[in-house]
Amino acid sequence: MRSSIITAALLAVLGSAVALPASAAPIGPGAVAAPAGLVSTVQMDRMERHMMRRRMEHRMMRHRMERHMMHREMRHRMMRREMMHRM
């Protein structure tokens, strides 16, 4: 997931750099530096990684709990159905 985000950010930066006309491209020592609008941080800082991991874990836990409750409910219905048939 993180690698796809990094890839998308790199493609966006490269795509916007290619879209500039040749006359607008800086010539000389500043040619390596990108304009301020194009600079984007690709690497997440520690807190961002932590929050992203927490959010993903929370989503997975919620998904797992929903499945668990669904199975529990299905088992409960089946047991009730069997009890009603026995009467």
C-alpha cells in the first residue's frame, strides 16, 4: 500500500515536470531544483506511519469483529430453528 502511494507521488511529480514547456525550464545550476509548488514529501514521518498503521489495524479489527458477529448471529438463528422444529 505504501509503495503504491510513493509510486503515485513520484509519477505526479515527474508528470508535472514533463508538462512544463521547454522555454520555462530553468537553465544553469538551479536546473536540478524543482519549483516550490512541485516539491512533495514522499516519505512519511514517524507519527504518520504510526497513525496509518493504527487506522489499518482498527479497520481490520472492525472487519474481523463484524464477521465474527455475523457468524455468531447465523449460528444463533440455526439453533433457534432446530429447537422450534423439535417442539
